[in-house]
Amino acid sequence: MAPEVSDVMYDQMKNNFGNASATNFYGRQARKILDESRHTIAQSINCKDSEIIFTSGGTESDNTAIISTALSRKDKGKHIITDATEHEAVLKPMAYLESIGFDVTYLKPNENGEISAKQVADALTDDTILVSIMYGNNEVGAVNPISEIGELLQDHQAYFHTDAVQAFGTEEIDVKATHIDLMSTSAHKLNGPKFIGFLYENEDIHIPSFIKGGDQETKRRAGTENVPAIAGFAQAVKLADEAEKKRRRESYYSFKQRIEKHLSDQHIKYEVNGPKGPKALNHVLNLYLPGVDRGVLLTRLDLEGFAVSGGSACTAGSLEPSHVLVAMFGADSPKIQDSIRISFGKDNTMDEIDTFSKKLIEIVSDLTN
């Protein structure tokens, strides 16, 4: 977390213990912080305050958007469109819906990991009730044509959901201009706290509360609001203003270029999995290193103090191959076993990138000679 975020959260935990649903003085204090935080976050994506629903994070937001939409609209159809590179927080709800009779179409990405609006158009049927396409991919950084897909669905009954967990905080997102109906986020991707996120829900659509209980969040998400975390989330959003987002995008892209230059200068064989150039989520760099055992490389880097993964952190403890790379290249591709995922944060420096690159080259050279 950013220090400014943890400072705000500590202050709230220490001095503002009221329940935001209570009508007493302490409750009103908490409600004021809740309302101000909601306003800050709503402004960042160009929506109304009332369209922000606070959740426990991206997984809950995805599950709510997907399952609640499907179950509440099944009388209009049982067809859903998504893509094969989605996070498990989308794919597993889809699998659940398939198990109870829904029909899910999984679009196959191109070699850069991207989905096209034409693919969505070709898959649409009169029974399609939901299209869920991620904003940007968490493993290879591919950015999908969200605005084109949103425009495409303007004259269709399907709701449009996007998992923007990786994009929110680095990309400029306008939910109205892109015609997004539902959008999932998580605070920890922009130096906020874990365990808090929001679901944007367009006021023109209505889906039932996924978690049953009290009437919090105007009856759309039961459970006492986590005011300290919400205040921390809002502070993280303030820090990631337009100028800071631009700085981060440029910084991350320069990191990618520097690593690639070091590898090329030392004649290390590699390929980038995902989009080339700046039009990507540049805090992610996925590298194919032919003939290098991923597990050994990750272990060696870890012992040197570098935290690098073989895929999504949510499945990092698994030996299963990356489903994203399988979708992009096929299950038999050597890229499945010989690729690593490097990610950057706002506090990384070019000196750290140079140190990492030197160690990466040293280990790769050792493993391939």
C-alpha cells in the first residue's frame, strides 16, 4: 500500500469506529467518509455516486455481475459470451452457470491475447443476456476493444460486463463513453488495501444483491461497510490521478524496453508473449525463454530476492500451465512451460530493472549452457 493510504486507514480505524448505517453521531461520521469516498471513486470513472457498490474485491464483483445477471435474466435467454483468457474469478462463475444449464461461448484470443469486437458480434444470438470481456489481461497485458464492444451492444439486450481489475489505476476509464453496464475493480492493484473493491452498476440496469443480509449499499450488497478500507481505496484513487496514470504507463513501458534491450544485447533468446508496443497494460511483461525450465528459473530468482511468477498470482501455487498462454498458443506450445510473468509497481526504479536484468541473464545463461 501507498503510505498515504495506510495513514488514512489507520486514522479511520483509530478515530472513526461508527457503523455507517447507524443514525447516531458516530454513524453519521462514518457515513460522511463513506459518501465522500464513493464520490471520489465515481468521479474517476465518470459515473454517478449511486452507481458504485462497494464489495470485498474483484472476485466478489465478478461473481455478482455474472451470476446475479444470469439468474435474474434467464427468462430472456441463457446464452453468455466471454473469452478464454479471463481471470478465474470470471471463468469459475461461468463454469458454475454451465453446470446449471446456461450456454457459455468462450472466444479464442489472437496471438497477442486480444479479442475483437467482430468475434463478439459473430457470437451474439437473440438469447445472449450477458457479454463479459476483460478490460486488460493480467498475464500478458493485452487490452481489449471495450469501447467497440460496448457500442456493438447498444441495440442488444445483453448486459456488458468488464473485469477492469488490472486496468483501473493505470488506464483512463470512462464507463459512459464506453457503454459499460457492469465493471469490477479491486483496490490493491493501485496501491490501495486488499479486501476492498467496487462494482460499477449502470443505473439503467438492475440485478439483485448477490450477498443476502442487511440493506447496506442501497440494498445491493449486504454487510457492514468497511469504512477504513473504503477511505483507503479513495485515497489510492486520488493518488492515481490522470497525470500519475500517464507517468506510470510511460515508466512501465520504459522498464519493458530496458529488460528487452538487456536481453538482446547479451544475445539471450526470448519472445514477448502479448502485445508489442505501448498500447498494452505495460505493468505486465510476459517472456518466453526457450529451453529454460520455468520452475527452476522462478526459484533461482526468488532466492536472489526477485518476486516473479509463471502466471496469475491467484494460481501461482499450482503446477498447471497458464490457461491464458494455452488459449493463445495451444496446449502443445513450448511457450506454456518456458514463460515467466514479470510485473512492475509505481515505486520500482530503473536501477532495480537493471539489477534484475543482470541477474536474469546470469541465471538464464547458466541454465542454457
